Amino acid sequence: MDTKRTIFRHRLLPYFLLAPQLAVTAIFFLWPAGQAVVQSFEREDAFGLKTTFVGLANYTALLSDPDYLNSLKVTVVFTVAVTLLSLVAALVLALAVDRMIKTATGYTTLLVWPYAVAPAVAGVMWWFIFNPTIGLMPYLLEQVGYHWDHSLKGTDAMILVVIAASWNQISYNFLFFVAGLQSIPASMREAAAIDGAGPAKRFWTITLPLLSPTTFFLMVVNVVYAMFSTFATIHATTQGGPAQATNILVYKVYNDGFIGLNLGSSSAQSVVLMVIVIALTVIQFAWVERRVQY
Amino acid sequence: MVENRPFLNVLAHAVLILGVAVVAFPVYIAIIASTRAPFDFQSGLLPLLPGPHAVENYATMLGIGLSSSGAPPLGLMMMNSLIMALSIAIGKIAISILSAFAIVYFRFPFRTLAFWAIFITLMLPVEVRIVPTFKVVADLGMLNSYAGLSIPLMASATATFLFRQVFMTIPDELLDAARIDGAGPMKFFRDILIPLSRTNMAALFVILFIYGWNQYLWPLLVTTDSRYYTIVAGIKRMADVTDATPQWNFIMAAVVLAMLPPVLVVIFMQRLFVKGLVETEK
């Protein structure tokens, strides 16, 4: 961690400058996180009067809780589906825009704005479109013989939240893919074309490998997004149901803590999630260090 | 484009038009629904063309609100959202630019420790520590207040890192020159650093405004008094009416109003938006 060659000499000033940020960080980030860690080793009685130290009991209880294991499975399915869907759709759109010369900016404008729509708002819109009684999609699906009902069928509910969550994320991935495509030297693709490689072959052997740093970065960002930022999507639509089919981990932490008031278990879940975020952040930063060599 | 392949060009246009249509589809439906009368939805099929009730639906929502679900007028909720988004954006920029200045231009004991304390906030998104954070805010008596809505979301490592990077690219000679001219640290900060990082601040502001406006879980928890409801969190409360079918025409009007400000920001400040998005991910 480097500073400037010339610096200011001041004893107190830097502390004053740092004070607001450090105060907010300590009070609203570090202290609560510490509390979560402490509480994850404790159990509170039903009236909240007495807490006892129970060691790893909350963690072992989690691992043998079928609801938690189900939530873990649901999170994996949801995360993989959102990441894949939003990455593939964004890549296809980015490749198409990359061919455009005059219309590229226009299309980009028309494709980036969903980033600005709140996940909760997007959730409500898709909820409305897929509403089993008045929605448009169930009506169309009925015409082809499929009875859609996300309030009863777990798979339908999962498809709904995956679509709502991906819809928000495509614009972000799209922008980064477009930037990644533009940084691939045209000379490489031209050389391959002269050697007789068609568009499909050029995509698989040149574009995709050279795009891999962007793709990898976006994969990490999308996993983080799907795991942690989709609380609003779930809460505004299925609320984890039906029968816990869309109960992802961040939703369960909230539900067990605020609705179920099981603080010990909720804290243990928080700690597990923090470990996951830390791991993902380390991966992301390790990659940033590596990218410099490209 | 390497060679001229008309078929691929047509295909690319088709893919993009389809993409734009899919992306716009839910918003189109929301806008249509917001111009309809309540009984239009009882036929069992959503109408696909606009109805004549746009003005009255929006006027009702902005001025009166959905009284059946205890929601205040949307005008008030949008004002709350605006206050929250602006405080988060301005607050974050202010505290991060100051701490980046301290970290880059001073050498002092515990500097590395301070850096890591800020860095670690990246790893603690509010969703994973929601219960204890709520307790802290409740203990401080900050529930149902603008301070409670915005201050806990102000700490941000990304903004600090962004300004640190900007400052590292500013030539040392500028500092030498300023010192020869007798400028102290705060004068240097005010007259040189702030003007030089103005575009970065603007780009960051766009991203943070959207971030603040779109907050959901946090306002849902810290506001129980309807005077402090924000629009994004308020929509869910309206759709959740028990014993009644949701009034979709009003809810969709609220949906359109909730997304309008941040979407307009992205469309009209697209260059700054893209810059902000790319910079904050470095």
C-alpha cells in the first residue's frame, strides 16, 4: 500500500479526515458483524432474558437442519441459473452490438436502463405478468397446454425469480462484455479470417478465449449478485415459497432472525454467509492482481 | 467487423431488436396496466393497449395514495426516496474522498490498519448482518428517521478505493508546486484535488444515487411510520393487501413512478453512468 513521494506532515489532521468513515464503519459494520459472530455461539431463552454459551451447537444444528440444507441447494440452483442466463443473454447481445457501427450507441441505451430499476420493482412487474389469474404469461402458456401456478409449483416459482433477477443483471453484464469485445484487437480476427476461419470458428478460438478475463470477473460479480443482492426479488415475489422452493440463504437469514426470532441460528447463518462473501472477494481480488499481466 | 456478411448483420439486428423488446416488455405491461380502470383486470386477461385512466390513476397515487393499505401519497414517498438517495450519495462521496485523501497524502501510525478496516466493509453486505445492524440502529434511536435510513449505508470501500486511484494518478509535481506556493493540506485538497476529481465524483454520484434510490430491505426494516416510507419499499406494502385483490392499476402506476427517476438518470447521463460502473469495479 503506497503513498505519494511527497506527503503532508501533520499529526492529527489525517485522523480527523478518517474519522467519519471509520466511525460509520465501526458502528454499522464491524460491531454488528462482531455481534453476529458472538451470538452464533450463544443460545437465547424464549423470553430473551438469559443467554448461554453453547459453542458450535448452532452450527451443527444448521448442518443437520433439512430446511437449511434445502436452502443451500436452492441457492446453488438459483445462483447458477441466474449467472448462466444473464451471462449468455448479455454475451449474445454484446456480440450483436459489436457488429454495429452506426446504431451501437442507440441499442446500448435501449439495453442498459434496466440496471436502474430496483430489484423489488422488477420483481413486482414480473409477478404481475406471471400472475396466475390475470397475468399474460400464464394465459399464453395455457394455450400451449401448460398450467402455470407459481403459488403451488416450486419449479414455476423458481423460474419466475430467476427471470426477474436476470432481467436486472443483463444490462450490467452487457456493458462489460461490450467493453471486453472492444479491447480485442481487430487484427487478430482479421488474421484468422484471412486464414479462412469463419465467424463461428473465430468466436470459439479467438473471441471467447480473449474474453475469458471479462467472463471470469463477471461470473464472480454475478454469483455475488445472485447470492446477496436478490433478497428484494425474493421478498417482493415468492417470499421463499411455495414450500421453501425459493428460500435462498439471504432470505432465510432474514426470515429466521426477524420472523422466527431465532437469533442464534440466524447469526450462525450470517457468519456462514460472511465466510462465503470473504472467499468470493478474495477470489475477485486475486484475479484483479493476475489481470495486470494480460 | 471483419468481412461483409449481410446475413449476420440481419441476424444481429434481429437479436438486438428481440433483446430490446424482451427488456422493455415488463415495463410496457406496467405502463399499460397503470392506464386502466380496476374492472379491466376482472375479465381474466390483461389488456395490451393503453386505457383512458392514466391521468386519474397517477393523480390519485401521487396525491392521495392507497388508503386501504395505509400507504401515504406517492408524492411523499418519492420525496423520502429522494432525500435518502441524495444523502447516501453525497454522504458516501464526502466521507470517502476525505478518507482517501488521508490515506494517500499522509503517513501516520495505524494507517494500514485504517485501510484494512475500510477494506473489510466490502465483505460485509448489509443482507448478511441484517439482524445485529438493525439492533444497533434501534438502540441508537434512529428508527423512523432520515439518519437511520441513510447513515448506516454510507460507509463504502469502493468509493474510497476509487478516489485513492484517482489521487494516485495526480502528478506529485502538483503537490510540490502547491507547497512551494505555501498551500496547506486543506487548501491543496479544496483547490486542486476536488476540481481534478470532479468527473469521477459525478460518475460515482450517478451510481450511488441509483443504489440509494433502489434500497429495499433496509428501509423496509427501519421505517414503521408511514411518513418515512420510501417508494421502492412501499410498493410491496401496497401489493400485500390481505382479503382483497391488489389494485393493479394503482400498483403499476406506483411501479412506473418508482423506476422513473433512476431510469431517467441512466438515460440522460449514460456516459457518466458507464464510467461510474466501470470505475467502481476496479
